[in-house]
Amino acid sequence: MVSSNTDIGYNSKVEGGVIVSKADAVINWIRTNSLWPMPMGLACCAIELMAAGASKFDIARFGAEVMRFSPRQSDVMIVAGTVTYKMAPVVRRIYDQMAAPKWAIAMGACASSGGMYRSYATMQGVDRIIPVDVYVSGCPPRPEALLDALIKLQDKVGTEASTSNLLKA
Amino acid sequence: MIAQELLAALQGVAPQTSERPSADCPAFNCPLDSLIPVLRALRDNHGYDMLVDATGLDNGVESSPRFTVLYHLLSTATHSYARIAADCADDETPLAPSAVELWPAAEWHERECFDLLGIKYENHPDLRRILMWDEYPHHPLRKDFPLAGHEEDLWDQEISDETGTKVISAPMMGGPFVAKSSKFENEREPRAKDESWNEKNPKPEGQSRK
Ligand code: SF4
């Protein structure tokens, strides 16, 4: 029987124009290359974060140049600076407002562990209040270190089971 | 010389004003209730038109009077400084008059002093904490407050319930951390004073934190 429907089945005319892949690979590829940061600049480390965004280091090479000051539009929170106990609940609230999927980078000694501020006013690591994916050492870390962290995060995002996570959420 | 002339002039305003030991600019002690008239005289009659700093002093838990308020003034005409100190009467809840009516700049300085030392300023227009959160129960720059702090709830109840996080007293790990003086930079790195105790080896009992 000859069918008039040519859309189903093999069509030699579109050969080469079709790529077969896994949904995970496609979704992760899209996600890794446009991680929009939420710049949570709280202290001196934020200056290096700005340098990472400026022309010399150019975070745009990794698709993360769109610093969104609106949490609804951002994918990764970069906590750059000293998290005081006064600020910590606010950081968490902003993190909660970010749409999933979301990630967090703790940039610098202060955000990772409290740094040199072993004192009554400073939270001893932002991971006590939000889940952190990548920690960056340094006081402050150089912009290259932040870019390295971003690449590490991209590797991590690239291995996620995004499709099944979509159904889970 | 300036100090003697100033002292004589200020004693005209408040007779108990006396000279205060000072390594730099002229400094005076005055009774708390004449603090504002003395400051006003310095501002209006002696050209000290700028308030450089308003701060406080905890003289130690044992001492009485325990708290002192300090005002640092600058004359922008003669470029000379002066310092006025007044002891607070109460050692637990010290009270002091506010200088905001003389210099609006005193507002935030006095708020900081209230926040960290617990000195209450009378007639202050907006005496709230400026650095710590409003519900914080302690005054951290008092001498009996440990550097590590005390355990406390987070000020945001919702976040506190969600994360289970508290304000903890900071791990001191043999600290405080001090830089040694040395010719070599790598030896000047800040180190804990007593490295024998840390997260793995607990601090020996009965040893006071220096
Ligand atoms: S890690 Fe260092 S540079 Fe970064 S916020 Fe803390 S003190 Fe500043």
C-alpha cells in the first residue's frame, strides 16, 4: 500500500538536517551556556566579581554576563562577600525567590567559611543557610578563579538528569 | 597653651571641668549634666564647628564609672582638635545626653555607640541599632562580651524554621588570630595564639580565652 503521508518514516530530503540526541543533553547544553548570575555582592569580593564581568576577564565568554538583579530571572547566585547574620535571612529569601533550577557559588573565604571574621556578627559560611554547589577559595579570589568556578559549575550542570528532574519537581 | 585657655573658659561654663590626660589634642573631663552646655560653648564661642567623632568607652566590668562618652571636635578655622569626655552615672544602663541638637552628624555615631556599648542617649531623634539587627539582645563592644558571641535565634523566624540555622558562637580554634612581627612575609601570616586546640582537639578545661 502506498501512503501519501511522507512526514512519518524515513525522509531522505531532511537527511543531515536532523540531529538525534538525548533530551538531557539538549537541556543541559542550553542551561550550561546561559547561566545568568544573581550577583549577591556583600563585601570586597564583589569588586572582583565586577572585574570578572568587565572587559578584561569578560564572563560573557561563558554565557554568564547577564547579571540579573531580579532573582526571578537568574539561575546561579554568586555570593561574593561577608555574610553577616543581619543579612543572612535576606540572602536566603532572595535565593528562595529564584526559579528552579538554581545553583549557588560561594565566592571567597568569607562566603565559604566566614573567612577571617571569626566573630559574633558573621555567619560562618553561607552554606549554613543556602545549598552551595561550588566554593571558591581566596581573599579575594582572582576573577580567573571565579571563571574557573563557573566552568566547574557548568560541568556539574552538564551531568544532571534534567529530564527526570523536570518530572520530579 | 590652648588647653589652659580653653580650660579656663570651659570652667566658666561648668566649674568641675578638668583637664584629661591626652597624648595629642587638648582633652577635658566634664560632668555629664553640663556636657551639652560645654559642647555648645566650644561650638559657638571657640570655633569648634565640626564634630569629628562621637564614641564611647567601656572602662572595664569592675570599674565605676564604667562608661564614658567622648566627643571629638575640630575647628575648621584653626585646624585644631579638642576632646570632651563625660562619665555616665549608671554602670548597667548608662544614660547620656544626645548632641544631635548641636551637630546632626552625631545621630549615626550615637546610634552606633548605643548599638555596641548600650549607652542610651536622651533626646536622640531615632535611637535604633545601626549595625546589629533590632532584636539582638547584647552590646558586643562591652568588655564582658566574648568575641565569639552568644548563641541566638536568627531574627527571621520563617527562615530560621526553614533552615534550622541559628546564630552560633564563632569557633575560635585557638584564636584570636594575630600577625607576628617579622621581616619575612610568610611568618607574618596571622596565626592562632594557641594552636594546641582546634575542631579536633577540644580546648582544655579551665583555660581562659586570652
Ligand atoms: S573573602 Fe576577603 S575579599 Fe572576599 S569578602 Fe571576605 S574579606 Fe573581602
